Amino acid sequence: GLRCVVTGAASGIGAEVARRLTDGGAAVTALDLKAPEVPVERFVECDLTDPASIESAVDELGSGWNVLCNVAGVPGTAPADVVMKVNFLGQRHLTELFLDRLERAGSIVSVASMAGFGWPQRIEQIRDLLATDGFDEGVAWLRDNPIQGNAYNFSKEVVTVYVMSMGLALAERGLRINAVSPGPVQTPILGDFEATMGKENLDGVRDLVGRHATAADIAPSVLFLASPVSSWVNGVNLPADGGIGGAVVSGLV
Ligand code: NAI
């Protein structure tokens, strides 16, 4: 079976991904602030806002991995620096330290969001942040370049472009990286999205497809990209939004 690391496995989408991977015969190590309730082979405590915590987690993990699922994330109700650290800078730090620990044909899957859809409008800024080398440089860049609007959206825009930009470089090493972008999902942070987006907007999005997604609607897309069956898919963002994004982009809504 595959040896997989899943961040955010203590809740929501990450828990569902960890559970399904384990059910499919994979050996899952969970990285999170708290231990998961779903059965996993191992739990390693890790705070993605803290580069030292990420480094010691990676040391503990050792090598011989096949999959890294970056699922952990925080909503826009958290302070902007925490949002950027968990959703992008910490994730990038972990991913880059992890590359040497992945076996050939290894796969990285990041959960981005429909909230990252607006990346083309901010591509210059995103390229600038992506050009920073490491966690601390990223923090310094963010200090000098305050984000306009919601940090959550920006963090997801950056992750989306990060994944796209890394595909080719990883292909040279026999690795892949892809993203899954859900629309709203019924997990403990849905209430936070109601607070940041406004109830009417969130209800409006729900009404386009009749309901919000569940973690069970999202996890299979993560598993597909983690699995070798998607071997020629690299550097893409796969929306898993029930059709909402397509309707928005094509101007139908
Ligand atoms: P959740 O709140 O149920 O799970 C998030 C997990 O991340 C938790 O286990 C939490 O402990 C962990 N986490 C938070 N801060 C951390 C830190 N500093 N270090 C390590 N782990 C940390 O949320 P959910 O909904 O399962 O979200 C998973 C991913 O899906 C996130 O990246 C989120 O942005 C994304 N997403 C969620 C949507 C939704 O409507 N629920 C919509 C689109 C994307």
C-alpha cells in the first residue's frame, strides 16, 4: 500500500481523506495540531504556523513516502498572518522539505478552494510572493506587501498558482503536484465562511447546486490525484464544486 502523509487529518476533509486512504490499504501518518479521531498508523504533532515545528515533524517522518496531502487550512476569521502561514507558507515549507523524502512517482495533493479562483487578477503579486525563498522571506514579503481584501482568498490564489508552477519542476524528479478546489463544504469551518462571505452570499452559492458539499464529495478527487492512476496529471487545479465555478466563470451567474 501507499505510504501517505495527510495534514489536517484531525477534522473535516482531511479526516475523510485519511479514513479513505486507510480503508484502501494505505499507511497514513497524520500531521495536525491535534490527534485525529479516524484510525491512522501514526500521528505527528505539527503547527504549520511554525517553521521549527514543521522541520522537526519532517525529521520524525523519515523517508520512503509516496503521497503528501496538504489539507490543513484555516478560514478568513483567523488573523491574516495565521491564514497565510497555515494555508501557504507552512504548506510550502513542508512540501519543499518533503520532496527528498518522496519515492519516485510520488504525488502531492493540496486542497485549495474556489476562493482561489480569482488568481488571474493578482498574478503579478502572486509571482512576487512565490519568488520568495522560504518561510521567513515569505513572512517578510507579506509584511511589506499588505494583502488587499480577504487573506483567505489570497492564500488560496497563491496555493493554486504554486501548484501550477511546480508541476514541471517536479516532473523532472519523477514527482507530481496537483490541487483540488472545493466550493463550500459542510465541515466545522463552514460557519466561518458564513461570517466572512455573509450568509446571503453563502446561501446563494448553495442554492446554485441545491446543497453544500460534504467531505465525502471532496475526498475522492484528492484520492484520484494521490493515486498512480492519475500519473499524467501534473500541475493542475481540479475544481470539485458541483459545477458552481464553471457557471461563475462563464458568466451564467
Ligand atoms: P477543518 O477545520 O474541519 O479542518 C482543518 C484542519 O486543519 C483541522 O484538523 C485543524 O486542526 C488543522 N489545522 C489548522 N491549523 C493548523 C496548524 N496551524 N497546523 C496544523 N494543522 C492545522 O476544515 P476543512 O473544511 O476540512 O478544511 C480543509 C481544507 O479545505 C482547508 O485547506 C480549507 O481551506 C479547504 N476548504 C474548505 C472548504 C469548506 O467549505 N469547508 C471550502 C474550500 C476549501
